[in-house]
Amino acid sequence: MSDTPVIEIQNLHKAYGDLEVIKGVSIKAGRGDVVSLIGSSGSGKSTILRCCNLLEDSQQGEILFKGEPVTWGGTGHSRRPADAKQVLRIRTNLSMVFQQFNLWAHMTILQNVMEAPVTVLGRDKAEVEEAARGYLDKVGIGDKCDVYPAQLSGGQQQRAAIARALCMEPEALLFDEPTSALDPELEQEVVRVIKALAEEGRTMLIVTHDMKLAADVSDQVVFLHQGLIEEQGTPEAVFGSPKSERLRGFLSATM
Ligand code: ADP
Ligand code: MG
């Protein structure tokens, strides 16, 4: 097994115009690692995920996918604009699940899951359908193939979005607050799916406000404060014996 990380973020800097929001962040996720990003609203968690997935450019530092630099934007000697092929490869391999599910309302659940593998990746339709049905079964909504998103609960919609991400056969999954839009009782059905994915050894970066989820699934927890890593470590260290005053304050406000 290779020890090249699946995702390696090195000294990332990102600004929106004049507003510098990521100020030198380094994070590594090896194969099968689950890394959770926690921190107050506005600390830069989503921006980091979006940079990994090339939904945002950045100004300094590198993001490596299995050792290959994929950083987009800026002017440094090792930086380059990502071309369309590279963007597609990265988005396929680092498949993202959003807070608001982002399912296509006019497509059935099965069509939602099949759409990108068939039309974007050009995979065989029959094979994709079989895989898609399998992933929908896996997330517990195999009986919802032919209904439209509006007919599902939020928890079911999010599970469909997870099946859609899995159907890209990605190297890693990026979750951006996957349970934040859900009522507490629906949250748990999504948490169970994420835990099962962690147990099967999926590489995942998870932005979450759910400290219990972060504690249960993570190999590493990263606490961000204003665009910098304030503290990071195992869940035992971060939740059990937090060193930074800010982290202690954050945890006592959220747990
Ligand atoms: P988090 O996910 O931790 O809440 P974000 O990464 O969304 O934080 O945001 C980090 C900072 O960047 C915040 O100050 C936010 O207002 C700002 N920001 C996020 N997206 C944009 C954008 N598209 N344009 C300008 N500022 C943005
Ligand atoms: Mg966010």
C-alpha cells in the first residue's frame, strides 16, 4: 500500500478579494483516513473543502491529490490554472456532499445518482444503473429509485446525495455539514451512513458541527479559527484534553 496521502493540503492561503480567509493551512488525509474539520462559522471550513474540489481558486500553497499538484490559481512558480480535464478528474475523485443536498428536482432519485457517471464520465448506462441501485440500497433507500426528491424527507434526500457521490467511484468523499439542514431525528439516519462509510475504510474529509460524529468517526480532528489551525489531533486529544483556550471555549459552547 502506498503511503502517499490521498489529499495533502500544504500551507494553503485563500482570499476572497482583499479578505484573506485561509492563512496557511496544512492537512493530510492518507488512504482510509477520516479527517474532521470543526470550528466556528466563518472559520474557513467550507472554503478548504471547496479549494480541494477546485470549486475555488487559492493564492498560495499546494493541494496534492495522490501526490499530484492540483492547485488552482495564483502566481507562484508551482501554481497553474487547472484545465477542464483536471477539474473533472478531481471532482470525480473527491466527490462532494453538500449541506443542502443539491439534488436535481426534475429527476428521479435513480436519475440523480446516474446522471454524472453516464453523461459526464460516459460510463455504460446499464452498468451505472446497477451500481446506482446498489448504492441506493446501501444507504437504505433502494425503494425510492423512481420518486422525485420533493417526495423524500431531508434525511432521505441527503442519503440519495451520498449515493450519488459514491456512484462516481471517488477516491475520497468531502462532506460539508451533511447533517446541518436536518431535524435531529433525521440527522441520525445520515450519521449512520457516514459511520458505515468510515468503517469500510473510505477516505473522508468531513466538515461538521456534530462533535459526537467527529469524535466517533475521525482519525484526526482539525479545529480551525479564523483561517488557521488552532489545534489538531486525535479525537481523544482534541475532545478529551483540549489545550487551546479557544478550543475549550468552542467545545463548551457546542457540546
Ligand atoms: P465556514 O465554512 O467555516 O463557516 P467559510 O469557508 O464559508 O467558513 O467562510 C470563511 C470566510 O470567508 C467567512 O468570513 C466568509 O464570510 C468568507 N466567504 C466565504 N465565501 C465567500 C465568498 N464567495 N465571497 C466572499 N467571502 C466569502
Ligand atoms: Mg461552511
